[in-house]
Amino acid sequence: MNCPRFLLHRTTELSLSQLCPCHAELVNKNWKYGGDRNSYNSVVSYISHHPSFCLLDESGKPVSWVLLYRHSALGLLYTLPEHRRKGYAKLLVKVMSKHLLSQGYPVYCFIEEENKISYQLFSSLGFNHKPDYRAVWLDLNSR
């Protein structure tokens, strides 16, 4: 995807792009559930087979990104600490949401109950909490 560069913040020029497998190590390293070979393989699969968006700095390094899980939920939304509070995550969720809606897909995500920042972000974008739905992750032979 070849997207034009545009100014998002007064001092930083970033460009909107898609992630590529070469970014998987960075994403995996910063993912709460990442850090091992299995999670790395999952990240590579998400990037290779599903839409993703990121903001690249002037050197071409992702500073913020969003991916889709296999079941099409938005996930792995992350902004490097030194780039937070600039609206990058909000922009990426908007871009991904518009992309999915244009393709006829539903737009949804799962947020852990204690993740107040993500809850506020998605609520500010018009996402609605579904109190009658609760996801539970079960794991066999966990780490």
C-alpha cells in the first residue's frame, strides 16, 4: 500500500501504511500476549492474511498500529510510549473501521475490563458496550 505522507502532529511527519511481516517482531515484542515463537507466528499470520494499518515515522518504523484477529475483531492496537497522547490510535481505529465497513464487514473489538484507556478510546469513537456479551478465554497448558 503506497499512501501519501501527511502531517499529524506539529513536529512529526508520519505516513499511513500497512504492516508487513518484517514488522512482526516489533508488534510481538510490544503485545501483552506476545514475546514467544507462537505469538510471533500469530502476528505474522495476522499481518499476512488480514488488513492492518500503521503509522510510520520518517525512518519507516511503525510507531502505532492496529491489526485484525482471525475472527475479524480489531486487536493488537498499540502506540509506542513516546508517541502516545497524539491521537494516533484514534486515527488508526477510524481508518480500519472505514476500511472494514467499506468491505461489508462488522466492526467490533474485545476490551479487557481493566483496560479503561481503550474503553474510553473506543467509546469516544461511537462503539457501544454490549453488557449481555462476555468473552472468556480458556487455555490448556498455559505458560
